[in-house]
Amino acid sequence: MKIRSLIVLILIAFPVVGQQNTPSPSIYSEAALADLKSIQRASLDSDYAYKQTAYLTNNIGPRLSGSAQADRAVEYVAAEMRKLGLTVTLQKLLVPHWVRGAETGELVEFDGMAAGTTQKVVLTALGGSVATPDFGLIADVVVVSGFEELERLGRKEVEGKIVLFNVKFDRGLAARNEAGAAYGQVAAYRGGGPVAAAKLGAVAVLVRSAGGSQNRLAHTGATRYVDGVTKIPAAAVPYEDAETIARLASAGKVRMKLILTPRQLPDTTSYNVLADYKGTEKPDEIVVVGGHLDSWDLGQGALDDAVGVAMAMQVPYVLKQLKLRPKRTIRVVAFMNEENGFVGATTYAKEADASKHIAAIEGDLGASHPIGFIFSGKDEAMPFLTPLAKILASQGSGLIDRQPNASSDISTLTSLGVPSFGPWFDTRTYFNYHHTAADTFDKVDPKELAENCSVMAVLAYGIADLDTPLPR
């Protein structure tokens, strides 16, 4: 366990969970605590979010920004929220529209190959990648262990070649529930690899997949280009193919044919879906619950992030079942374009009155068992949160992890001083599926999804019904 995680558990988890006999602060009345426990039980018993996830994934499918499926998802979520009696607003956006085309790779020359054969390479284009010529390109492959080795090789060894960034995802770190840190270490090459290689004259880039799968699944995700640097095609290869290419390259020359035919179409109109469950006393003050509605196009976008949207949708569903309405408005936000542009999150924060946003809660790391919740905000808010954590402790979700940011889309609100939250997930296996063709509905555990719904609902109602807002 990392030192940071150990400190978190000592300073945060023990006071929150280990003082079960300490009376709750008077911030919450006994009646309020009873309501929160009812919300927890109802959330755990409900299959509403599971059914919504099933429809978003099986019926609608992958929802990349600009696609017909993304448009259909906007319509669907808006209609479902209207069925619950919520006030729905579609917040207009202009989003990128990138379309994946053909993508093939094959090794056409390497030591020991049988005459007249080639060896297939499994790969997938990185989001935003430019295309190769229609007939593809053929070039030698140079394998590097990172940016430093690339720089040491220099233009003489890189120019005219395909660069493979063979940087391994740390499965050991992920097994210690530090999967986010493991992902961050390798995702940097997906984002910055094409620019770094192009500066030295490379003609294309491959990156080893930024995930833990060892089932020959390529892991997509957005790459970045910068003005003044030639845009070169970029793709990800899975663990197995990266290993093969690296081993062959260590023995001699490796030559590859690469075909990628994606298209960057003109930006198109899409929407964030905003659905308000109006507060009784302070309806202009808002607690956001949300997830992002778009997804990558390889799988169904189940764990990333249909489950997050479904969690948020279940909050007003459960409250209406229980005939509970908080003092403040709870706003469901289905953000668009988290994956390849962040337009939805940026637009929402730009157009929002942050002073009227009391809190923001988002789920965007799957729906495995939540061990508690992440909190980004002031120390002075902790007395407001410990009673909520004590309620959630009965389902094994009573820990609090203090972080600079709680989740992706709401980070734009966090930067404006809005107290922010997200379920603190068990992420050990999440990056086995993230951004791959295996991110499908069957990976969603209904019990664990319900546990996450409970975390979001207890936080949302508890904060929205406070007499005074959270310190900020």
C-alpha cells in the first residue's frame, strides 16, 4: 500500500468508521437520519439503475459524441426523467464528430518468418487519430520504453519509422486498488506519444494498451495533436501484440503495414441532459448527480459510463418512491463528450452559477463495490459527512478519501469551489475493460451497482436537505 493511501486510511477511515458509538452531530435530526437510512435501503433494493444501464448499452449501444446512438441516448434519458416528473432542459453543445474507419495491421518482415506469410497485429485507432493513406503505409518499427528512450534515439533512429511505446500497465499497482495511478502512468503515452514521435520524424505511432487486460483487447482513448507538429496516425495494440513486436525487434528488423481510415467530420450539435427534482424551500440551490452519457465505440460503454448516468437517474426515482423531497433541487446531469473533448463539462461549468451549486456528485469509474466516497472540499465539511459515512458503513461503504478532484466531468465545478464527491470504487479490475470491446453490460454486477446508487442517493439527499449548505 502506498504511503498516501495509508495516511488516508489512518486519518480519515478510522475516525469516520471507528467511532460508531459517538453521537451524530446535531446537523442531522433523528428524523433526517431515519429518512437517509430509508433511502439507503430503497436504493439497495431497487433495480431501476440496472434496467436503465441495460437499455443504454444493449438497446442503444456505444455512444460516441456525434453518433446517432449518442443522439438517441439524449432523447432516451430526457424522456425517462420526464416520466418521473422532473423538469428537463437540453443544454446545447457543439461536439467533435470523429468516425472510426478500417483498422488493420500486419508484420510483413521479421527474423524467421515463413516465406509468403505475414503476421496479424490486433490494433485499434486512438480517438482523434488521422488516417494513413487508403492503401496504408509500410515502415520499420522502433520500440521504446518511454519518452526518454525516444529522445536518446533521436531523429536518426526514428525518422520514417513507426514508433511503438511499449510501456507496461502496472497490474501489481492495480491489484492494490491503485488502478487509477497505474492508468495515469501509461495513458500519458496515448495522449502525448504521437506528438513526441512526430517531432523526430516518425510516420506513425503505436502505444501499448493503457489497461490491464491480457485477453488481446486493444484499448482506445483520445490522443492529442498540437499546432506546428505533423499529425501522424496513432493506434493502440494489446498486451500480447506489444510483447510480440518487442521480442521480434530485439532480434532484428521488424517491418509493418498499417491501415487506419478514420475521419474527422465537422463538429455537430449535441446536448447535456439536465433534469431537476425541485427542492421545497431553496429550489434555486442545486446538488448535481451525474455521469457522462457518451462512450467510446468499441464496446457498449457499460462501465464507462452508462452506470454513472443510471446511478444519477435512480436518485430521483427512489426519492419519489419514498415521497421524499429535499429542501434544495437535486439535478441529474448526463454530460456529453467526456471522452474526446470535454465540451459538456466545460459548457456546464461555464453556464452554471457556481455559487448556487451546493455540491456535485458523479460516478465515472465503473460500478464495482464502493468502499466509501471521495470528497474534494474543505476540512470544515467533515462533520456534515461523517454521519452519512456511518450510515453507508453498514454496506461496507463508510470510508472517506480526500482528493483534489472527485470525478471527471464535475472537476470543472470543483475548480470553482463546489464541494465534490464520487463513489470510492474497488477499481482492481476496472481497467481490464475500460475503453475496450469488452466494456459490455454483462460486466455490471446488479448488487454492486445498487451499492453505488445508495452512496450517491444518501450523499445527494443528505446534502440537499441540510439547513445550511456545506462549508466551502
